[in-house]
Amino acid sequence: MEKRAPKYLHVLWQDDLKFFSNLIAMINDPLCGFDKDEHLFITPFVDVFEELKDRGNVEFFDEGSGNWALVHCISSNANRVDWVFFHGAVRKASVLLLRKSILKKIVWRTWGGELFFSRESKNILRSLLSAPLNSVLAERYKGFRAFGVANLVDVLEVERRLPGMQCFHMSYSTPDFDSLALASESLHPNSDEEDRPVEILVGHSGYEGDHHKTILRKLSRFKNENIRVNLVLSYGDSNYIEEVAELGDRLFGKKCRIIKDFMPKADYGRFLKSMDVAILDDMRSSALGNFSALVAMEKSLYINALGVYREAMEVEGLPYRLTDDIDNMSFSDFASPLVYETRGMLSRLAPKPMCCGVKRWHSMLRELDEEAEASL
């Protein structure tokens, strides 16, 4: 029997497994109610393909010499499907080169709020051209069918830059990391232990957006207190990771725990739960798995005054502290727990069970299919 043409093309733009594996497992699981033959996943990353190729609906494409090769691949595949889903950090130059007729088929599941070229780019030419390029990019993005988001933080991030764009909630959740279940247990599991250090989480990955160096220097005034600083550096910029690890070791010595290996999801959930203070200073939407779990667990969160996290916490009426204030705080005030008058686990920012994610995917695909049929 001749294999049916897929209806949905998923472009896996990032060298990642933790999310893509979850996504493909959900689509291919008969219990979730999707037709796996309707979905085709393509990736330019050999390691990702080698790990996922046994799933049956994953193909490799050779990215070749740059953006034009990638554009050709997307264009040729887009002609045989109804919808194209981008997952991860899309090459912005490629978006500029795509035909307008393809844009209206695209739903981009954004990660980390990297929608535009940065004005602080290390590439001087790109930095100078960022404003005019971003203006053109904004018009291209407005041609997209919609954006895919994780939660309210992403919605606010998109709305800041592209007012009026439709957002679909597109979860990568799995049943083995249910932070709601973790949060329903004791919220402060170590509170009765004597002489335990105050556990402080700084950032979520090895990227400069978390401002690790600035935060570590702020915390150095507490280095003689009974603390442990936790740096999760399991992925990111390798040079930056080494710089952060070296600074953490120099400032805090044995009081600094550096984590460079990925933990099993359930173990990572327990690790987050053991934190007393979490400092996420990124201004963009990022690390939403960490952020959502920490909100559900009602942790003391320190966030950037100008960041989208703050806007989301304000919308939800949840408590937070600002990283700018650490310089003027006593240690007891810094380490004191926040009082969540509205339960964090009930917030729109909290992670949802996998069944909610599956329902939202079905709802989105149904809406898109009805639209495609109406256009025939």
C-alpha cells in the first residue's frame, strides 16, 4: 500500500533531544489519539536523526552550505503538506528568504523569546543592521499563521513584539515529570533539617541571558553564610560555561555546586523542589519548564525588573522579588520564603498534566484542518 502524504511537517531546528523526543513520542503514541502517518519530522542534525530515526516518521535533510539550502528544503517540503511547524530557534535569515505563500502555513513553536536579531550581537555588522532587519522580520512574522507557546509567559513575549498574533498552546510535556504532583507534596521538604544550607539556584543553562556572573557577584556578599549556590550548566555556550564555573568556584569554593550532566526528569523535579531560592534573571521567555515548576512549588523567585517573567507574575498576582534588590538586602530577608496567597500550582504559569497538552494539540490541529478545508 502506498504511504499517504503527511499533512503536517515538523521542522526540528535545534540540536535537541529532550523536547523533540517527547513531542514525537506523544504524536506516535496510539493512546494520545493522533495519526502518526499525518506527521513528518525533519532535522538537519545528524545526532538528532540517529537518535530518533527508528520512530518511522523522522527524516534527515542535509542543510548544505547555508540558508539557501535550508530554504530550499522547507520550500520543497511545504508544497506537499497543509501546515508547517517550526520547533526551536529558527534561523532568522532563512525566514527572510522564504516565499510569502509559505509563511501563511507556518506555526512557530518559539523557545526562549529569540524572535529577533539582538542589538547586542557580537557580530558588529549584524548589531548595526538589527533595527532594519527586525522591522522586516516583524512583517514576515505577521504573515505566519500563528505562534506556538508553552504558557502565559510566551504569550506575553509574543504580544510585546507582535501584537495581535494568535498563539496556540503546544506542550512537550511527558507523564514522568509532573511538577503538579511534586508540588502537591510538602512545599518545603528540607525545612525541618537543622544546619542545612540555604539552597540557591542561579539560572538554568549556560547562556549569557541568565546573567550568571552578575548574580554570582551579588551573592558573594553572602559567601560566609550557610548557603549552597547551584549552577545548572548542562547545556549552552561551552566557553561561557567554563567562565561561570570558574567564577562560582573562585567566589564560593565548596559552597558552589556545578551541574553539567542532565538529570532524569523526575530527579530534576526533586532537585528543583529542594531549592529555597531561585534566581532567573533572563529578560526573555526562557526556561519555562524550570520557571513553571518553581512557581507551582511556591519557591522564592528573584527575577529581572524589566523581564517578561515579572509581567507574567503581575498578571497572575503572584509574589516575586527583584534581582536588583539583592544588593541592599540582609541575608535573612534574602533567604526568607515568599507567601503565595494564591496557590502557585493553580496559576496559568504552572505546568499542566500531559492530558491537557494532548487536548490542546488536538484542538489546534482541528482548527487548522477546518481552515485548510474551508480554503479548498
